[in-house]
Amino acid sequence: MAAHLTPKENLLRVLNGEIPEWVPSYSYYGPLPGVDEVPPNMGLMSSVSMPPMGPGGIRQDIWGVPYESVEAVGGFALPKPNYFILDDIRKWREVIKAPDLSDVNWEKVVKEDLEKLPYDRNEVAVFLFAGGGYFQNLMGFMGFTEGLCAMYTEPEEVKELFAYLHKFYMEILTNYIDIVKPDVLAMGDDTAAERAPFVSPEMYRELLIPFYDDIARVARNRGIPINFHNCGKCEVFFNDLVRIGINSWEPVQLSNDIHEIQKKFGRHLVIGGGWEGRGRLIAPDVTDEEIRESVRVALDSYAKDGGYMFAGAYTPGGLDDERTKHWNEVLQKEVYDYGHTFYK
């Protein structure tokens, strides 16, 4: 039977705990390469909290952290190496200044942001980014060495800084959400490396969960699914995150015990990931068939009971990296072709 759902409807089936018609592929950057179909989702970031940071955009965020476009990762903007705006957490009030929002015409700003969306909302799910990457903000302000030390030695100062950031992000979110009427609330904070989290579950629960919970409440009260972005081996945090209403996580990297996570949470926590471009898959002579086989292995491993969306891509090695472009086309076409037969 031919598929009759739109990509949006199919993805929302997954996020609502149902078996979809086919395996959706979460879109990070827009159109899925190699696939002649609109992506299932698109992100909406407030221009108030996240001005353009890529090529041709500004070179610092709203807090004053300088950014640089890095050609080796396809032009994405990253914090300027070894340059930090805060060297003593006790002095954050002197350095960190939230923009004044008192004169913002929210209807006008939100309308302008919505007009930038490139797809029909009947076909593509809108993920409204909530802000609230408090851990990443702190590391951007201080760097990992000083930032992590601050969380350990001065937790009350860190908590007060997070509360200050939180007030700003919440003002934007509460003014946006009922105008946008998003399909999904998108949250995220990268708090883990490849092999382990940066902080303990206890510190995570004390310093971060209360702020995440307040953001999640905005979606819970409106019955909106909540997606959470967290790279690295961060599975230890998801008992708390699921408790506050998170029901989708990407990118779930292979260092996490994905089968155990699925056994624990079932379709209450959608797994977005289970695939990584590493090892043989990034060898210069990797074949198209090897890439296709890696997709089939991921879907066979994690998608059979639903609660899964593919979430993976090769990171460009440069602005004109044709090889990676081809790999991504092969990758996504196989997700589409194999994924569309998976639940038949």
C-alpha cells in the first residue's frame, strides 16, 4: 500500500508513540540530500536569541562570545578557540548582560521569523528551539576547565547565572510559542563527551534539570512533544529527562547502550540515531554499498518496534567537499528506500 501520510504526519506518529508508515529521517540542515521529498521537520530559532552565525553572519552571540566559521566542518560557526569572556564565575554579573527585550514587537518579530520557513507547514513539522543550553553557555563563557571547576566549587553562583539566562530564554519562548504553534518543542544542551558525561547525574539534577523542567513545562501544558539534543554518552541523564517530559532524543550515539535504553523506555523515548560515520565508513575508498549496508544495520537493530527515527549525517570536510556530499546522498537515499519498506 502506498504511503498516504505527509512527512510531518509520519514523524509525529513516531513522536506520539505510534508505529509510522516508514522510518523517518530527522533533518538537521534542511533538505535531505539524495531524496526527492520535503524533510519531515524544520527548525525555527528566534532571531532575538540566535542571530545568523554562519558565513556572512555576525561573529559573536548575544552574550558576547566570539565565533569563527570553520571551513573544516563545512563553514559551521564555533566559539573562537582559547578566548573566553569570563574568568571568574563570581564576576558574572559584571560581564554577562542579557539584551533588553522591553521594546520587542513580538508579533512582528515572530511573523518575520515564520516567513523565513522554506516549506509548507502542512507537510513539515516545525521544531521551535527553546534556547536554554545553559551548560554550553557556561563553557562558551569560561572554557571547559574553568567552567567545570566553577560548577564544582561555586555551584550557587552557577545556579544564579543559569537563573539569569533562564529568565531571558523563557521570556522569548513564552512570547513565541502561542504565535508559532509549533509541532515540537526542541531543547538541547551538549553535556557529554564520547565516553562519559562531563558532570555527574547528581550535579546535572541539581544545576540543570530545574531549568530544563521549567522549559519543558511550557510544552507539557500545551500537549506538545519535546525533542532533546545531546551528543555523547549521556544516557545516564535520561531517567530525569524522561521524567520531565522529554520523549525524543537525538543524536543517540553508539557509545550509549541503545538496546537497553529502548528496553527501559520503549516508545516513550524516541531514539534518533544509532548510526555514526566512523571507522570504515569514513575511509577514502568506502563503497556506496558499505554505506547502504550501514543504514540497513541501524534500522534492523533499532527500528523494528517503532520509537525510532534515523538521525545521522557525514560532517562536511570543507565548503566544497564533493566526496562527503556524495556520501550523504547515498546515506539518505538508503534511509528513504529501505525505510519506506520497513513496516510493510
